[in-house]
Amino acid sequence: DQLWLIGGDDENDNHKSDIWSSPDGINWTEETTSAEFSNRYNHKAVVFQEKIWVIGGRDEDGYYLNDVWSSENGINWTEETGSAEFSARRGHSVAAFNDRLWLTGGYNGSGYIGDIWSSDDGVTWAQKSTSPDFGRRYEAELISYENQLFLIAGYSPDTGYMNDTWVSDDGINWEVAYEDSGFSPRYAHDALIFQDQIFLSGGYSNISYYENDSWVFSNSSGWSEDTEQEPHGKRRYHHLLNFEGKMLLVGGLDKTDVWSTVDGIDWTLETDSAEFGKRYMAQVILFQDKLWLIAGDQEGIYMNDVWSSEDGIQWVLENEDAGFAPRSRHQVILYNDKLWLIAGGNDEGRFNDVWNSDDGINWTQVTPAADFEPRTSFVAPPIN
């Protein structure tokens, strides 16, 4: 039961990878100045055996990696191996399946890779195939679903962008389920399990570059298109949250609308002109059976107001000036039955103050300057 702050940008726009915690919002302890593994991209992260695992990728100096790291708490990381049996690579695919980690494909700087590796502990890896039936793949999606392992789409140097679906009962032997899954060929897409189905969205294709469609798969009905383009359209700096059995999408850059869905497929426009106006980089949170929208940027003007809603449609201005400096890129979380507002910034600089409220309306400054550096765009995980 602590408040946590992870990373962000400091006053000089330097990227941070430090981690801080606090039991009361006043006294902050730096847990780590930076995670033990090197900065990297095109790596893979997966949950396995109640740990977070980070595998491979390419570091900021351009080196390809085949190291494996794990953490039980996201703070302290252990290098399980600095050089796994599989070759260094990025853009590979990793999944947990049948009590093992499975890894396939990727790019090593000189060519694309077609192989399959597996490990029961994340440390020692065994090669299971040197030439899988689906060939060499880059940025495919590997996902465990209904006691099978699925490989979906990706880029192949032999045939280009792919939209096929492959299935395996053991991770080694594969059969093609769909040579053409219906969606446009793509790679770097996302897939997740929701309501006993696979949901696939986005990615990079050779048709429209970045895709905005959504597809759903079940073993009983195969692939079907949710909608070629979500009705709420493309946006950024918006908020998604669960509220009264629905998922709500609230605002965003140059947006005043609120959308809802009960299944992730069909969306309903609840209002196209919420009372808080065009607002982005605000914070929206559920508290005392209401939704609360706090501060943010309104068409170039930093705000310090507080709005609430009982249904996500009608919004009431609870406090036009909550006392803290107008800001955006802050965080608001629920902790010890209070709302806590942490840091953020505006045109005059960044903050490291902390405020709290027991009713969402009236705010008290806990500290004007916490021990951590002023910052924006950080992560403050919700407290359970």
C-alpha cells in the first residue's frame, strides 16, 4: 500500500527511468535511479511464473541483444542470462504457453530469422525448430488461446506483409488455420484475449500504413471484422476507463465527446459536447461512484478546474479553481480513500507538489516540493 511514481521527463526534457514510492504522499523514497537493464526497443515483455520478463531487443548504441531479465515487483530486476542460447534479435515474438516461454522470429541486423525456442525457467533455452512451417517472421503476434498457441500475421522477407493465422497444440508443430484471415496484411499489430475471444487491432500495413480497424476471433466462428474504422475515430491524449459495466472513452486532443461500449465492438456516442470542453492531458478517475475530470489543457489554456459526472454524459463543474496551479501531464490516483494529484507542468515549468482531496472538490496541499525532481508525463500506478 504505497504511492508509486515511475520515470517521466525532467525540466530539461531528459528521459527518466527512476522509481519512487511514498506511504503518505509527503515523504518519497527513491527505489531505483534506473532499471538494471539497458535502454532498448523492439524487445518483448511478458508475464510468466508471476514475474515480468524482458527479452532481447536493440539497445541505444545499436547492439542487438539476447539477454533475459525478470522482476517480481517491477522495481528490482535480475539478469537471468546475459546471453541466451537463441541469437540476439529484435522484433521477435514471445508468449507464455503450457508452463513455458516460447520465442520465435525477429531480425538480427543482417537478416530475418525463422526458428522456435522454448524455456521452462526463462534462463535455459532449447531450440525446438530451425525452420517452422510459417517461415521467417518479424513483429508477428504470438498469443495463447484456449490451450493452443496462435501466430498471427507479421512481416515475412519471403512473401511480404502477411495476414495468415497459424495454430499449434504444442508450440512445435504448426498448421495454417487461415491463409487469409480477412484483415489487411500487417505487422506490429496488437492482440489480446477479451471475453473469451482474440481481439486484434492496428498495426502497420502496405495498404494504409497505420491501421485503425478491429477484428475478433473465436474457434467457433473464426475471424470477423468489428468495424473497419472505429466510429469514434483516431485520437490521442484521451481516457479509457470502466464505469458501471461499460468502457468509456472520454475526450482527447480537440475532442469534446464521450463514447461507451459494453463489448468493445459496438460503440455509442453518449455526447458530442461534454460540458468540460475540448480537453486533453487531463486526468479522469472513478471516485465515490462518480467520474471526475481534473485539470488539463483546454485549447492551449492550462486548467485547474474539477468536473464530475454520475453517468459520463452530463458533467457538473464542481470547482472552477481548485487551488493548485493550472497544469497538464499530471497524475491523479485513489489512495487511502482520497484523490491524490501529483506533479505535472505548464508553460512556466514543471512541478513536484502533491495535493489530496477527500471529496474531489476541496483540495489540500500535502507538500509544495516532494523529494523527487519536478516532472511531467510520468507513471503513477493505481493503488489496489
